[in-house]
Amino acid sequence: MSESALVPDVTSVYEPSLFGTYSKKIGMWLFLLSDSLTFGALLYAYSYGRISTPDWPTPFHSQSIVNATIMTAFLLTSSLTMVLAVRASVDGNQKLQRLFLLATMLCGVGFLILHAREWTNLIAEGLSLPAFPAAPGHKATGEFVDVAKTVPQFPATFFGLTGMHMLHVTLGVIYLGVIALRRKFIPILLVCWLAAWLGTPAYSPFHYGAHVLLLAAITISIILWLKPKLYDSSDVEVAGLYWHFVDLVWMFIFPLVYLMSAKIL
Amino acid sequence: MDATQLAIEERVAEQHRHHKRATFFWVWGALLVMTAIEVYLTYQNLEPKRMLTILMGLSIIKAALIIGFFMHLKYEVSLMKWLTMCSVILCLLLMTYFFFPDAYRIVKLGVQ
């Protein structure tokens, strides 16, 4: 019997994919479709509040608009580096793939830092949620103290929507970190968690928000321990789909939340 | 992983190798230009309804570019394209149908 006869023709056993692509990618698309409805609902809730509330505030000064524009540029550039990382991975260029993934992560971190700065400034000006602890010995006297009292829908929908997006970007950076560095990323993530936890005051929402990084580090450790693997081009492409989706959502948040609520004098 | 999946992955990777890098740079440039237009319009203090229409129009074009080129949907098979896009658009239209008439009704009633 010839050797080829001993090897079963596995491809003929299965039907070809209905969607012309591999199952991991279809799974990610299905997740992104469901996630788009989550963001859709949040954006609709924000818009509903805006239409139905006559005194909807326009709190974003020129400085906030410039800040949000730089954040948008960071995300758009990160999408370019991500697509170049996918291209490098299909070309089999591991070094370039890692380099572009790290560049994407860097842009994502830049976005997060600017976003955190924006939140911190708004909270300092009095725009807050009841869930955010007040700074000890500090009575809010800023521009937005009245806004938080008279139009509570604004801080609720603003922090809800942008917070959800910030969480997605954070998880996206972690996801790319695992694809690029695998186990080596876990100590980096733990250092980031400690820095974020110890480096922020106890009343800041980022002080307890930093624990997302610890939870992610534990989850990644379990996943990589249970199923250690080398990530190939399909994994990079699927991670890229998630990252582009995060960028895509911001393309609606930026005009609807920031540009439509700008106070340009 | 089974051989079918591996074969499909290799075919998809082969498709990616045919895409020109320059296209991605053009798309990135177009996205940045559209963002700059949006910010410019903000500084022109346009009437809100007109501003919203233009901004949403630009956002939809930007979303289409990201989905089509960066997320590769332009190069997927027709069934994948139509099923994903039609289902999400239908759901968003249903949300629009439920949300906005009520929001406008509240405005019309003059509820403060």
C-alpha cells in the first residue's frame, strides 16, 4: 500500500465553510455584531437623553476638543499599524509583526492616557457620578457642579458610554499584548496594575478601575497555562478585527458626544 | 486544528498577500482628513440639525472604510458581507424606531 493511501483525506470529510473563512474569524464577527448592539444601545440612550432634555449641557471647550481629536488620531493610526501587523504576519515576518503590534498598543495606551486626563479634568470641575467617591476635604465648586445636579442624565450617559469604550480599548491593548508577547506580557501587566493602583489617589475612579488589569493578568495566566500556543497569522487577524471595531465605535462617539456638545466661543 | 480550517486559513492569508499596502495608507489618510473636516465644522458653529446630519454622514463613510478595508469585509464572500451588515443594520433601525419617536414626543409635550 502506498504511503499516501494511509493518510486520510481529512478535507473531504468536512463541508467547506459557508462563509468562506475560518471559524475563529466567524466567531469574532458574531461577537462584534453583538457588541455593536451594546454600543448602539448606549449611543441611542445618550441621543435620547439629549433630544428629550432641553437644558442639555455643552461642556467641551476647545481644549477638550483638541484632546479628543488627538485621541481620534491615535486610534486611526493604531488601526493602520494593526493592519500592517496582519500583513507582516501573513508574510511570515515575525519581527515586523511584533513591532507593528507594539506600535498599535502604544497608540492605544496614548489614547487611554489622554482619555483618563479628560475624565480627571471633568471630575475636578464637578462633573461626577454618585458612584465616584468625593475627594476628601474638597468641595466641588467647578463649572459642572450644577450640571451633575440639574441634568444627571448627562454624566450618567457620558461616563457610561465613554467608560465602556475605555474598557474595550484597555482589553484590546491587553489582547494585543498577549498575541505579541505571550507569557512575557503577564509581568508587564502586573507592573502596570501596581503603577495604576498605587499611582492614583484613592478617590479616583481609576484607582479601583486599575483592578481590571489584575483580573486580566489572572485570566491570561489561566488561559496560557491551560492552552499554551504560538499565535499564527489567523490569531493576529482576529485580534485585528477586535481592535478595528474599537476604532469604529469611536468614530461615532467622537462626533456625537464631543463635537455635538462643544462650547466654542 | 482540523485540516479544513488550516486550508481556509492559508487561503485567507493568501488573499491578504495580494492587498497593496498603499491602499491602507490611502484609507488612513482619508479617515484623518474626514476627522479634520468634522473638527473644522465644529468651529463654524453650524445649526445643530445640519451639523448632526453632516457629522453622521461622515461617520458612516468612515465606518464603511474601516469595515471594508481594515476589517477586510470588502474581500469576504457575499453571504458573509450581506448577512453581517444586514443583521446589524436591521437591529439598529429597530432601535431607532423604538427610541426616537418617544424622545421627540417628550420634546413636543414640553416636559422639562
